[in-house]
Amino acid sequence: MKTSTLLATAALALSLPVAAHAQGLIGGAQRGAEDGADAAGPVGAIVGGAVGAATGAVGGLLGVDERPRFRSYAVRQHRSYDWDGDVRVGTVLPGSGVSYYEVPSEYGARGRRYTVVNDRVVLVDPGTRRIVQVID
């Protein structure tokens, strides 16, 4: 029992910082918790939730499962902006000529905007117009 309590406490402690910064990763944590609970009960749910959130954090603001669906949504909604610059994380997009759109709440990327540049969907920090994630 001591091991499971220690494991649960460690998993919770590790997941709190991730959860605080994990925009759009709630689905990964939820799925991880469900899979962990199925495999190992309550302790598995805690560990699975932490691992699911951490796995999503490595991938960026949108979890791996949400990317194809969001990309499809964004491409259907808006036309692509043609630009000569480099489309990659860290690039700052121009202040004019580009339209930025709010990410629907179902994708969990609150505080971010998106646009389509050179047929590539990107998430952008609205204050700086810096690309924070490229959705391929």
C-alpha cells in the first residue's frame, strides 16, 4: 500500500505543473486516466492521466489526436494567406494582410489564434503574432 500511495502522490505532483501550462491537453489526460483505470484501477488512472498530459505537452498546444480534426476545420473555414517567409515555430507573422481567427473552445487552445499560411495551419500568440505550433 505504501508503494501505491507514493506512486499516486508522485504522479499528482508531476502532473500539476503540466496541467497548469497544458492548454489543449485535457483530452490526452482524460484518455490516459481512463486507460490507466482500466489497466490498474485508481492508481493507474492517476499515472495514466499524468502520462497522457505529459505526452500531449511534448507535442504542443493541440494534442496529437486533435490535430487532424482541427486542421480539417481550419482549412474548410478560411483561405490560405501566401507569404514568402518561413512557416515554423518562432516565426513572427506580419501585422497586416493576415487574418487571425479564434480557436474554437472544443480544441482547448484558449488564448491562441490560428491562421492558414502557405496552406499550413498555424497557432499564433495573438499578442506577438509569433507561431507557437504548426499543425501538419
